Amino acid sequence: MKDLELKVAEARSNDVGRGIARIDPLVMDKLGITTGDVVQITGKKSTVAICWPGYPEDEGFGIIRIDGFARRNAGIGIDDKVRIKKIEPKIATKVKLAPTEPLRIVGGETYLKSYLENRAIARGDIIDLNIMGRKIGLVAVAIQPCADAVIINYSTEIEISEKPDRKSTRLNSSHTDISRMPSSA
């Protein structure tokens, strides 16, 4: 499938945490992407998101608007370049998640299934949850069937490991892109 390089811009607040990417409508046409398609976003790493059309003021500028969660999962920041391509996700039969720190979560599978329903995820993605004022990161350590991306639905089995994912290179990163902040010196 065709792919293109786009410039990363910050998602607007109403799009944060929804698992979507707003893409320049001209780019969508060029790649044959329609609203609701799943795109793979590749920077230093890869992640996936559900495509929505960009805002009218972004048209023709080759912009993709994604939130801090997607930027972290792709290993990029604002103003970086990413490659995108349309992919065909599969319906997830099972997703295994592991915490990013030692933690025991009891009975969270039902909540996670409803929280993630109709979301596209890739193996290695970190999903952040706010539980009683505490941020908890969960890594998608395994997805079935094996695919570039899966969509979680009402029949997906969610499993939460008690052991933290120690292999992830994405652990405990901040949502703030501090590389773009001015220094105090």
C-alpha cells in the first residue's frame, strides 16, 4: 500500500485519548483513506489510530494531528515527520496487557473492554488509564490474531498480567514533549 510523510501537530483537546488521527483531507484522498479507516503511523516506532479528516485550516499542509499518547507510542514529537499508510485491522479475539510498573489490578478486564471498545491498537502500544487520580500505563504485550493492528470489540477477551512489562522501551514517558521546551539557562 502507498504511504506518505506528514508533519505532526498537536491534537485538539476534544480529540485527546480517543485513539484518532486527524489527517489532511488531500492526503486522505491521495492515499484512498476514508473516515474510520485504520492508519499505521511510523516514526521511530509504529502505532495505529482511526482516521478522521483534518480541520479545514490544515488542508493542503500535510499535517497529521495526534495526541501525546499516539506520539509517545510512535516515538515522535510535535513538528516531527511520520509516515502513514492505510492498514486492514483484524477484530481482536484476545489482548494481553501488562502494567508498566509493579501493580496488581483485580477485575479490570470488563472496564478495559468497555473503555477500549472500537479502538485500534498495535502490539507494544501503551494505554494510559486514570484510576482514582493515579495514572496507570498498560502495554499491549500480545494481540490475537497476529496483525499490524486489531480492533477491540464486545467479544474481545482482555487479560491483565500481574507482571510488569520490562521489555518495553516506552515505559514511564511523559506526555509532554520536553525536547521542544525552552531551557531555563
